[in-house]
Amino acid sequence: MALINSAEPTIAQAPQGQVNDLRSALALIADDPKNFIQTDHPVDPNAELAGVYKHVGAGGTVMRPTRRGPAMQFNKIIGFDDVRVVVGVLADRSRVATLLGATPKTVNQVVAAAFNAALAPVVVDKNNAPVQEKIYLASDPGFDIRTLLPAPTNTPEDAAPYFCMGLLLGTDPENGHSDVTIHRIAVQGKDELSIFFAPGRHIDAFRLKAEAKGEALPITINMGLDPAVYIGACFEAPTTPFGYDELQVAGGLRHSPVELVKAITVNQHSIARAEIVIEGELLPNVRMREDLHSDTGHAMPEFPGYNGPANAALPIFKVTAVTTRTHPILETLVGPGEEHTSLAGIPTEASILRALDAALPGFVSQVYAHTAGGGKLLAVVQVNKSKAFDDGRARQAALVALATYSELKNVILVDEDVDPFDSDDVLWAMTTRMQGDLDLIVVPGVMGHVLDPSQQPDYDPRLPVKGVTAKTIFDATAPFHMKDVFARAQFKEVDPRPWAPSLHFPEYED
């Protein structure tokens, strides 16, 4: 795999103080106010918490004004004495890199390399599972998940309170293969949740298999996790095909297997070092309207930046128990923010890099799943042309990227002198190295993502159903035979630190 700077780490380095859960991750950044802040000022989880973090560090496609900033822990949640809430742990690429022992430019390569060192999870006993320090049974009198855990709403129009960082762990009822995925989870009652599954998700396939037999599917919902678990869980097919347990990737990232523990009330496992686990079952042949109790007509803000329509019929999860650590930390995110870009985008980049390295060895230097696409819909691919034939190889690289990640919608190709992480630089290349009638390649009628509101027949009657789209390659690379014409002006290379000692110049620091 080609590297931008071979001196930068491309195998995960163990951060100072081993990270194996959320608390150790927060401890790593706790003394850096650029990466972590806490507040004891009371906050309402209903829209107010997200409204605060919008200004602090949400970033991404959140309605302006917003910015990238530190993770934030709220220690006093109105109506909840025992639970803290943290948001934005992964809402900055540099912070994610720190937590995974990498750099911002190599974190995708570190994650890709974790496949070669994948480690299967292991099962530990209850005494070694902090998440089962406290147990709340749904059969107990007075049990009500709505008063036990502060599920936030992002906006006043949300269909319901949502758990936004709930990692589902389920098992194929036919062959015993397990899988983990993150989905939006709406709190609908004292022991009922509704779950939205985008098409093609593996746990939904497990659910359908169980439902065909009239059976419930036992699931655990795990929250407050080691960042490596969340990042590893966000890989998708074909990189992680049906039957591949993504917890292996987290094991590879940490050079230590993820620890599981047998759930208390269902035939499933929980992540032993989670902060909170909700145990229960996905019920067969039962559906619920997502905004049943609010009638807002809206769901919640998703990664494209829109508060889409509430789903008319979603599967129901029946809660059987909640287990937690003592004084647990509930982890959440602001739906369309920078955190989603990290969660979805870094695994997307790693998947595309692996595929391109296999198809076109050494030709692609970097892939950035741009935050404007929420880490899913837009990728910038940096190529290294050395001969005229490479004009065609660049476009082949874009086709490989589209084939590798089915939800990817647009690919921008740039040369080695363009920084794919710098949107100004990318737009400059698109403005000066691209002609619309020559350098746009459109592939119509291809599988996309249902949450993009432009991918529906109401937008374009030629589209057969929601989630089908046209995919576009923007070739913003200079033609090889004109490479000299497109050479950028070269300035004298000077170390600026003697003239500006108060400024930070990472390119001149070891």
C-alpha cells in the first residue's frame, strides 16, 4: 500500500496507557482541552444537549454555525442522577488517530492493516465484566428504560428519544455467525425500542431468518465502548462479508481480543467493558410507526444533514434487562456531525485502500471519505500518474472504489500534488484541471443509500425506487501529456519556526 510519508506509523501503536474501553480512551485525552472538556452545568437531554454540542464540536453537515472541537462530557443530566453523557469522542480525525495510535493521514492505513492482524473476541466470566456491576431486570416492578437511561433527542422534531451509539450484537440463527452494527434506536416505551435497518445490514438478515421461523432474535445493544470497537464495527461488505465478525478488526487494532460476557437474560453475549448494555429480543412479525408517540412526521437528523421522514413500520426490540457499570457514561453523537464521518468514513477509506492496493498496486496514495458525504457518499482519491496509460488507470481506480463501497455516490480524482484532506485544494483541482464535458463520468441507476433525499422517484421519476442513484466520477487530474503545463508554482522551502515561534508547524516537527 503506497504511503504519503513512510516515516508515519501504519501499524497501530499502543497509545500511552493501554486503551481497552471508553474510560481508558477518555483518560488518554482528559488533560487536553482541545480534545476533551467536562461540564457540571445541568443539561436537558431533550434537544438541549445536542444544541449545546452543535456549537462546541459537532462539525460535519450540521446546520451552521458549528465547528470541530473537543469531546464533551455532561455530568449533570436533568432527571437522571447516576448517568453521565459524553458526545463527540470520535468527532475529530486527529482525536481518532490519537486514540488508535496513528496519525490523521495514516489512520485509515492503520485500520486497513488491522485486518492482517485480526483477533477473534474471547469470553470472560461475570467477575471480569464491569458492564454487569449493576443489573436492572425488565420484569422488576417499576422498570422503565425511559427513566433509567437519558436517551437524547437531537432536535425538537425527533420522532422519539434515540440511542445513537448503540452497537447491536446478534447471531445468525442458522449457522451461529455473529455480527455487530450500529443503528438508530428509538425509545418507544418502558421496555420497547424500535430499530431502523438500512437495506442489506447483516443483523437485519439474521432477524429475517428468525422471523421466517416465527422466532425472536436475541440481541444485546452495547454503548460506551473502546473507539476501536466502534470503528471496526463500521466495515461493510465486501470487505467484511456476510458471516465476518467485525469485532476481530478491533482486536487487530488493539493487538488484544475484545472481551465478551454471557448476557444475563438472553442467549447472547455483551461487550464486557461496555458502559451500558440493553438486553432483549427483536420480535417476529411486529412493527411500529417510528413517531407513534410524537406524530412529528420526522425521524432524527441522519448523516446527510437532513431530518428525514419517520418510518411507518419498524421492527420492535423488547427489552429484558439493562446492565451497567457503576455511575455509567452513556455515549451519544449529533446525528449528521463529524463523528459520523469518523465512524463511517475511516472504515470506508480502509476498505477502498485495500481494494485499490490489490487492483492497482502502488498507484493510489490516499483516500479521504469526505465529511460532506458523511463518510459514505463522497470520496477523494489521490493517484500517482507516471505514464500516459495512467490517465485510464485513474478512472479505473474510481470504478474500483465505487464497486468496493456500494453506498459511495461521488468520487473525485486528484493528483499527488493535491491534498485530498484540504477541500480548498480539491476544489482548486476541480476548477483548473477539469472540463465538465470531458472529465465527468456518470453511471446511472446504481444501488446507493436510502437516506440521501435525492435518491428517490419524487426527485427523479426515472429512479425505480428509493436508494437508487446516479454515480459520478469527477476526474480532476491533469492529463499526463500536459503535466508540465499543470505544474504548481514552487516556493523556496524555508523552516518558518524562527520567524513565528508561537505557531504550530507539524510538517517541521518530529
